[in-house]
Amino acid sequence: MKNGLIIALIIIAFAMIVIGISAKIVPPTLTGVGFIVIAILFYDKKT
């Protein structure tokens, strides 16, 4: 379950970054970066 969540967050993050860059708008890009940070925090969580 944890790995599935991390993979889903990374896929969504890259999709949002690509959409933000291609449309030249900042909010989706920042959200994508935020999702990557959340995925890293879930990965580092010990429990």
C-alpha cells in the first residue's frame, strides 16, 4: 500500500509538472513539486 501511494504521487507529480510547464502556468508545477516532497516524506517515514 505504501509503495503504491508513493508511485501514484510521483506519477501525478510528474504529470502536473509537465502540464504546468507546457501551459506556462506556475500553480500546477508547484503542486507537482509539493507532491514529490510528500512522496519523499512518506518514503522516509519509519512506521
